[in-house]
Amino acid sequence: MNCGECRSIIVAYVLGDLPASDSARCRSHVEGCAQCRALYNGYLRLVSEIDQQPLVAPSHSQEDRPVHR
């Protein structure tokens, strides 16, 4: 796997959404590539930060507001 291939699937890799074969290839590449490893670690931090945020229910005024497109 090269950097371009890895970067195109790295978010799915971080989220655990890849088939086992693609996950193994991406993991192998990340272990040997400092740039992709830094990107991977950045996404891991981002996902961790998001996971730590409390879930907030929308206010009733937001639920009832029509969506204009």
C-alpha cells in the first residue's frame, strides 16, 4: 500500500470500518510510514475528543424549525 491508498481509507481504518485485509494493509503501512502514522494519530486524537463530548439533545425550538434548502 502506498501513502495515497492509505490516506484514502485511513478514516475508515481509524473507525474500524475496513475489511480485515484492508485493515491489515493499512496498519502495516502506518507502522512503516512516519507521515501516515502522524495522520493516523491525529485522527485517533480527534475521534477520542469527539467521543468525550457529551451528547446534547436539541432544544424544542430547533426540532420544530423548518429546514430550508
